[in-house]
Amino acid sequence: MSVLDKLQESINTAKTLKVRYHGGSQPGTIREIVPISIFKNKIRAKCLSSNAVKTFLIDKIEIFDTSNPSTTWNKEAITKIEYTSLKEVYEQNLSKLEKLGWHIELEESAIFLCRKFKSGKPLKGSDISLNFEEYTYDLIFYDEDDIREENHRKRQRPWIVRTKNLETRTFGKLDKAVHLLIEQAILLSPIKLTLGKCKCVNGVNGVKSTFDP
């Protein structure tokens, strides 16, 4: 299996990769990471040793592979995934999200990620959601009984990600919203054995975002 195949497999399944990183403050350190997304020559991943989301330079990553232990990522072969609809997001990520323990609901303009009871029945309310809200408006209070929606207009950033841990984030492009959705799905995964225990740091379940060049 090629390095690109391994990268894609780990992103699709949320499985860990054992790597040696020839950069950062401790070059040559062996780490276990859960890849989240790729952009140009960088990869965002959760580093299990530090319990933080980090950005790594692909050129400096060495993957431990019994068939080819000294292989590095081929950045020329990596292409950015571009989504065209919420249905496409749902279909391409359903298996991965289910393996992370989520119940996923697709509606016409939203995707919801919900935790489940032991019986498998979804809890009411979602922990994470991705919504398309094309229009916004102002609420005008004329008096207690007269509240009107006025000044309807198109949003410049209609893709909205809501989670229980972060402030609402808006995006102009679907791809960027999906990256955050997947990142939060991994970090807040109901299956803690997959990702390790998550301690609370600054009120955000151990989530830190750093760049490790």
C-alpha cells in the first residue's frame, strides 16, 4: 500500500499512524497521530502523546511501515478534497463518523452528529452540526408584542459549524467547514478508547491547535 493510500485510509477510518517527525522542537521524535485533514504540504492531526491538534510539514514525516519503513509523504500526489454538497459530505464520511461512535443525521440543509444510548438509539440534540444558512436578517423590536425580521440578506459565510465546546464558526467554503466538522468529530468522539482520554484544558476538552514545523 502506498503512502498516499495509508494517509487516506487513516483519515477515512480515524485510525492512528505511528510516525517519526523530523522537525519541531524535538526532531526524530516518534509519535502516534490521528490524521484529520490535508492542505497543500501540511497535515493536521491529533498528536496522542500531547493530546493536541497540530499541523505537521509533510516533507518531514516518516511513516513506520513494515513493508517500507523509511517512506515519506509524496506531497505532489496529494490533492485537496473538494465537496459540492452536504449529501456528498455525508456519503464520503458516513463510515468514518460511525466508527467514531456517532449517529449521523442528514437533512436538506444540515448534518447532525449525535451521541447514542447503549441501546444504539440516538440522544436528543446534537453535539456537532454543519448547517447551510443562505440568508440572515435583523430582529427589530418595536415593542414587547411586535418583533419583526427585517433586512433579509444573503450571508457571505453561509456554512456554519456548531459544537458544544466551541463558539459557532462560519465559513465561505464548504471544504473548510467540513475540516472543522471532522476535527471536532475526532476530538469529541464517544469512543474514547480509540482516541485516548481527553482532559479539559482552557475549557475545550484538551483541544490545542499548534504548528510544529
